[in-house]
Amino acid sequence: MTLTQTEIGDYIAASGHKAWEVEGLDPSTPQREIKTVGIIGAGTMGGGIAMNFATAGFNVCIVETKQDALDRGLAVVRGNYQRSSDKGRFPQDEVEARMDRFKGCLSLADLADCDLVIEAVFENMDLKKQIFTELDRVMKKGAILATNTSALNIDEIAAVTNRPQDVIGLHFFSPANVMKLLEIVRAEKTADDVIATSMNLAKTINKIATLVGVCPGFVGNRILFARQIQASKLVYQGVMPWDVDAALNAFGFKMGPFQMSDLAGLDIGWSKGATTDNPIRDALCELDRRGQKTKAGFYDYDENRRPVPSDITAGIIRDITGAEPSKMAANEILKRCLHPMINEAVKILEENKAQRPSDIDVVWLNGYGWPLNTGGPIMYGDMVGAAAVLETMEKLGADDAAFTPAKTLRNLAASGGKFTEIDTGGLKV
């Protein structure tokens, strides 16, 4: 299907507007009053999340376990505000006004009177359960308890409390003070007024919100995982990481999967001597090639952080995979990486974990930098056609059952239907 850029622009605008509508939620649902916000964790995510609220005028209580970590986190926040002021975005006195809204704390009990608390610690279920057990004990009645988890089961987190109706996912994207997307994750027992309050709050802090359901990775990361797995499979077939990234860069992504991994840090979830399900990553990290921060990861980096293909990485890949370097056409790389994303999006809709197809495009346009000229994975699916996507997925599914074509994909290919018109009944819990 061929579309003009005007038609794609109209679709993107309409999708963004529609995402704010929560199907089945009475527009007159009362909202909870939010005046004071608590943030658990003053690291990169916690500090960034806190900035959104302080910038919007909320008083913020930010908690860390140790004073030096708290001081370091608040110093980073101040530095971020100061750089914005130095660039002329707001006057110097605004820096002080925003910092005055912060209160640093060292105990969860200090959050007791907050109207909303957002947990932003690292991705460990046991730790999150421990925190929510304590929050359940200390927080006032009616407070909203939110987790910033990017993939974990929020129903499981809510179950450790005696108030699961007050628990919701607020998944900010990094850097949280910059990225526009906010995935609002509705758990099984989340109350309607908590959803209504969270959606309105997203507008207040200048985010673009989509309501999604609980599943591994929710909407955005679940689709990302599909792409990452296929990109890794290509490397095991001898395709170099920079060739995969180059194809996606040419498509319009600012960063491909391996560039993104280097930026995030290859040592996330890794420790020295560890053996994980990603031996290439393990080998790179053992050589202290942990990404941009060490000036070497999948790529080598010069003083300007410009990525350069690495002979060392190529050697590691050859040693681990046994595959000789091979070339693959960019168009074939795109099929292998993008068509699984479309298929996974369809499965999400089949499982009723997104409200509507266009919400998935809103997530990928605003959270992952999907190029505007193709409208998002759902719209792009209509551009290439269900039959083409099905052909790719039948090949990939034969190799890995996780990539079996979705039933709805088969139906669309047979009927000539559109991905943008899929209707599976909306979000259900």
C-alpha cells in the first residue's frame, strides 16, 4: 500500500489523539488528588522521573539508601537543570525554584504522606516485592503505588500488597526527563480512578501516554525483544553488527540494535565471570568492552564517540559462532528485523494487551524513534502488506517457534486486510 506523507502525518496525529481515550472508562470517573510525589531511587531513571514532576510544580520526595547516592543523584538533577538554564531555556532563578521542590530522604517511611510514589530501582522482582511490601505498610490510604518496571509482572508486584487496586505501572523511557512516552500499565486489579488519575497526570507532566496491559515487556519492549533476537540470529549467521545497524539506520532509525546496546551498556545484568545466554556480550564485557562508556563495545569509539567497526568484535563473533563473515542485502536484513516486530504487535493485539493498533505506533514513534515517514510498525505493516510479512514469518517460525506467524496475520494475508484495522476487542485484564 502506498501512502503520501500527508496521509501518514494525518494518521500519526489521529493516533496520538486517540491514545488518550480509555475504552470503557467513564469520562466522569473522579480523580485522586496528587500534590506530593515520592520517587524511590535517585539514579538515572529515578532522577529523570523526579525532574518531570518538579518541573511541573510538584513537591518531590526522593529516596535513596545512602546519603552519598542521594547527594550524587540530586547533583545530577541540578546539573541537568543548570545546563538547560545555561542554554537559555529558563532563567537561573527557575533552577533554584525547581530544586527547592526536592526533598532528599533515606527511608521509605518518609514517603508516608505522598499522594503518589513511583518505584524506580533496578529490575529485580524480589527487591520490588520487598519495596512494595514496605510501601503497603507505611503509605497513607488512597495513595497510588506505581512501579517503573520495564518488563516485570505488575500483577505479581501488586499481590504483595493489601491494596492491589492502588497499584499501577508507570513506565518512563530513558532519559525520563527528555523522552515523551509514558506506558501506563493497567494491572488486573488497578482501580478506574487510578487509571484516570494517571492518564491526566501524564498530560500534566507533558508526556504522551498509552494504556497497555501486563505481559513480558508490555508493548514497547516486547516488540523490541523480537527485533533484538532476530538481530542476534543474523550475527550468528555471519552478518556483522554494523551491517545490521547500517540497514536500520538507512531505514530511518537513528540507532540500530547494536548501537543501542553499546549506548545502554553491555554490562547491564552482567557481572565479571558470568555466563549468560549471550556469550558474545559476555566475551566483550570480559575484555572491558562494555559500550560507549568504556569507548569499546560492539564498536570501537573515537574521542567524539563515533562508532567504528571493530576487528576485535569480528574475531570474537567468528570464534563464538563459527560463522564466517557474510554479506546480506539491506532489504533482507530489514525483513528479518522489522517483520517480526509487526508479527509481535499482532500477537499483542490478539492477547488484548493494547487498546488499539494505532496505540502500538504511538509507543514506537515516541519511545523508540521509529521513523515518522513510515508511521510505526503497524502502519509500516500495511505499506509492505500482510502477505509479505507472512512469507518472512513462515521462514523464521520454521526455525524458532517463538516467531510462528500470528493467526490474525494469516487471516489478513488471506483476506487482503489491513493491520491498522485489526479489532480484537481492545485492552482486557
